[in-house]
Amino acid sequence: MSATAAAPGTAVGPRAPVRLGPRDGARVLGTVLAPLVAQGPILRRSTVVALSERRGTDERAIALLHELGQRWGYRPLLLRVGGHELLLPLDPHDARAVLDRSPEPFAAASREKRAALRQLEPRAVLVAPTRARPPLRAWNEAALDLGRPVHGVADDLDAALDDDAGAIARLGLAGAVGFAEVDELLWATVRTLVLGPGARDDVALTHDLQRLRARANWSFLAPVDRRRRVRFAHRLAAHVARAPRGSLAGYGRGLEGADDALVTGQVPHWLFAFDAARITLWRALAVVAARPELQERLRAEAAGTGLRELPLARATVLETVRVWPTTLVILRESTAVTRWGGQEVGAGATVALVSAFLHRDPRSPAASGFHPGTEPDGLLTVPFSTGPVSCPGRDVVLHTVATLLSRLVRDARWQPVSHPGLAHDPLPGALDHQRVRVRAARA
């Protein structure tokens, strides 16, 4: 990082960027950014995700960024999009410098994110003004037990996870099963974990959430569906008001200074984020089904007595979300003029960290392999972001997905129906979870 002193009132940033010419800027827009937007930044568009896997759009994006990185010494790329500046850090040190300096001068509540998430969670900490963030952030961290591998109400959470993992295993034992067959079951799991058993069968709640997320994909272009948002908020508030302490919302509501309005404003993002957890679970099961040796190790861990943290299962989940990140791009927006090496970049610039590239930088020979518990050298793996505004739900999500995966392999042996090639490295740049099919036999 440059040691150049900053001018008064100017924050220090990463290395000096290289401004792309019109041709290379158009290539980045067409090959990297447009496919990310097309897949759906808030809710995945299934047809586009399937097409991206078939056409290898992620691999092409990684290849282009690697080409430009080699040409320019992996300095951040600077281009103009829609009248304002956009920076793409390529080197892990530059990317981490941005994340470590959030929320000032690199705010998490970028204009694109604010425009999208006003559809469903206008009061969430993720889009809150910087001055309003500290109390919301503190409550989210406490409610989600950030820093504790096992949540304070894990006994209640695990009871629901055990039941639903058993139901999925029974489907697999009966024949080939894909994501479509477990979709509603997994949403029921999410509603139970977040809001308690009283919300388990409220399909309408997550239907409205999904419709609002679909509108959020259009960011600035879609007006807010105020009627649906109000209906969703009222329905959610009713569940929050009666959420038992053994649920995440109930646990959070019991914290000092919390009230129903605070909880109702934050919980939409928890529901939203657990969708990514569902996707990660299915992708992880696809890899485990194709790799018997890994599955046996997970089964042995699951059989261990008194083991709650499940280190191998957690590592498998983390490796899955490294190889196939569910957050396609991490956005930050500069709140002040920042100095990047010897250059100043104006306030309001957007910084986009392309997760697929940072997680699978071709300079790391093992980047496209599957190595649970061993992060390949030279990568910045940020499935939950990092720095002061990293995801406060990291630990509870890891516990949830690792526990489900562990329970799934404990009593059943899974085999691939689709994607047998996941048995070997290198792994493909994209994996459409909706096309993954597996079957089970009794262990």
C-alpha cells in the first residue's frame, strides 16, 4: 500500500488505479459487470443462472480480469459508468484496504444498494446512514451472537434442523431429489429458525419477500411496491411480536433496549440472507455426494459425541461459498475524496469487489480446487465480507448450514445424479443449484 501522505481532509486508500480506455472499459462492462447484474444481485434469476453455467460466463469474467491484472500489475481498475467512477480492486491487499476502511470513508450503504433494498428493508443496518449504524450494528451482533460458534439458543435451533434434515434424507432415500423438492421445506426451516414455529407454515410471508427481492433486482428502475412492502412488514411484525426466545428474533427482542419495531426493521435481511444459506447447503451436498472420502470424514465427525462446532462441516461450507460465492459483488461507496496511491478519487465513487475473482484469482494454483480447512495462498476469501461491517450473521449461518450438512450425511450415503464431475478438481466457475440432483442410500 502506498505510504503517500494524504492531503488534509483526504482519506488514504489502496494503490493507484489504472484508468481503462473505452475498449477495455466496455469489455469489463460486458464480460464482468453485465452478467453479474443479469444473474440478479438480490434474487437470482434462475434462467440466467442456468445460462451462465452453460456458457461459462464466470470463467470468462475471471479470465478477463486476470488478463487486465497481468497487464497493469494487478492495480485497481478505474472506469466511468453512468456518469460516476467505478473502481475494481484486483489484488487482495487493495480489496482488504477498502473493507478495513468501512464504513468511513468506504460506506456499505452504496447508492445501488440503497435503491435496491428500499424495496424490502429500508430500516436495515445494511443501508442505514453512517451515523445511525452503531446501535443497529451492535444489536445485530448481539442478537446473532457474533463471535460465538454456537448460538445461545442453539438447542432450539438444532431441534428444527434435525427434523428437517431427516425429512430431506427421507426424500433422498425415496429417489433422486433436486432443489425444487426441498425449496419449500428449507424456507420453512428458515422461518422456524428466525421467527419460531408459529411462522413455519406462513408461505405467504416468504412469497412476498421473494417478490420484493425480485423488484429490488431492478434497483433504481423499479418503483417501490408500497402495498406489498406494508403487507409484508405487518405480517412480519405479527410474527416478531410472538416469536419465542428460542428463535433468533425472539432472542434479539429480549436484549436490553430492543423493541418490536427495531426487530421488525432488521429481520427482513436475516430472511433474505438465509436464502443464500439454502443455496450453499445444496451446493455443498452436491460436492460431498461426489466425493465419498470427504463424505466419510463428515460422517465420522457427525457420529462424534458432544461435538457442536463441527469443524470439518463448517470448513466444507466455507469452501463451498468460496468456490461459488452467493454474494456476487461487494459494493462500497466513498464518502469523501480518497487517495489511492498517488491519485485522488472523488467522493461518491463506487468500489466493486468481484467475489468470484477474489476467491478464485488464477495466480493461486489451487484456487479452483476444493480444500476444506485450507485456504489457497494468495486469495482474499470474503463470503461474509470482512472488516468493521462484515456480516454479523456469519457464525449463526455457518452453524445452521454445517449442522444441516452434518445431519444429512450422518444416516445416509449420498451419490450424485447430476454433476458427477464435482468429484475432481478443478471445479467449474459456476454451479446452478437448481440443476443439482442427488440420491441417498442408508449408511
